[in-house]
Amino acid sequence: MRKRPAIIAATAISAGALAALLIPAPAQGAEYTSALKLRGVQYNAPGSDDNRCTGGNTREEYLTIKNYSSSTTVNLKGDSIKDATGNRFVFPANHYLQPGDYVRLRGGNGTDSDTKNVVYRDNCNFIWNNSGDTIYLYKDTGARADVHSYTKGGSDADGNGYVGFHG
């Protein structure tokens, strides 16, 4: 009879250990170690959606990518952005982000500029869905640097068409 309390105690400890293992990990556990991160997305350009290259508002839809390193410069050449349906953009030329610097990847056509922190997709179609989407950032090696999803109702509390991911 004396063995029974020990068995019950051992079972209770095992059950407690099992419960600890079943508690889900916090969301930040999925973060990537890359210093290059998605800072935010203007997924719904102000005004009525119009993807004409001249007179449209595709240029007002943008993704901000930031170098969160405090000491390393990052070159975006060969890095890529993808959405949930497979639309993809690869940075075709050198674009250097100094530590703490950012770039806005805009729709439409324009002149890329390191000094103005802008790269254009040279495509007038919208890429980010207004209802929600998932954005993937890949390094030129193919390694995933960051990923974030958003929904219009769940992520954009003020309804302005912009969602921030990293401060």
C-alpha cells in the first residue's frame, strides 16, 4: 500500500511535465535571426484602387524592409519578396541598407534610389491583397529572413490600410 502514494505522486509529476510541454510557445518563437525584417506594409493604397501605370495609385502601395543590425550593412541584390499566392519580386540590383536603414518597395514604375530609400517593382499591378495576405522575405541564398501575415479586420485596427510588424 505504501507504493501507491509514490505512484500517484510520480503520475502527478509526469502529468504536470506533460502539461508544460503542451502549452504553446509564444509567437515570437518563430522569429528569424536575420537582421533584415519586414517593418510594415501599406497594403491598401489610399483612394480607389487603380492600377494604371499613369494616373493610378499603385505607387502608394508599399512594403518597408529594415536592416535592424547595429553594425552590418546589408545588400538586397538577389533577395526576394513573395506573397501567399506566389507573386514574387527579386531585387535586381545592388541596394545597400546601412545599419538601421530601411527601403520602401513600391508598386508602379520609378527610379530606384538609395538616397531616397525606394525601389520600384516596375509593375503596376497591386501585389498585397486588401482583405489579407502573407508576406515572405527571402535572402539571396534562399533562406527565409522574415514572414508576416495580416488581415484587414484583425491587423489594421485603425482601418488606414497600413500594418506594422517590427517597430
